Amino acid sequence: MGRVSADQHLVSRQFATPAADKFAGLKVTEDEAGVPEIEGVLARFSCRTVSRNQEGDHTIFIGQVQTYKKLDGDPLLFFSGGYRLSQEHPAVPSRRQ
């Protein structure tokens, strides 16, 4: 089994709640462009902002992916009000060998 990001629920909650510094207390490095990379995540996307839309008290960013990195592991999912680990569907052949 690859890496499991089940413990990332705390990071998810930190970014989902109001805070002056969303990165406080996290292990963070920067990529070549100076974009913060949080340790332990399974996927990273570097995007160019295409547009910004204000909707109520949210700003929605539309981005075009410039680069991405993917690590092996089981992602954490938020679905129907709770966190879960992904599980492979029994009808789909496993990608892991």
C-alpha cells in the first residue's frame, strides 16, 4: 500500500475555517515558482489564474493547470458531511500490484 493521507483531515479543516494564516503550524516547502507545497499531500497542482468571480462571501478562482505532481497513496475524501478514505470498487481491477 502507498501513502495514506487520512491524517490530512486536520489540514483540510484548517483551510476550511477562518484564520489569518492558513499555513500556520504546517510543514511547507516551496516549488521552483515559490508556490507553497504542504508536506504529506498526494497531489499538487500549479495553476494560472484565468478568472476570479465573487459569489456572496466567497471568491471562486478558475485556473488552468500548468504543472502537477501525483504521489502514490490513498486520498482522503470529504463526502456527505464526513471524511473517508477512498476504496477501490470491487468491479474495477486494482491498479496496485
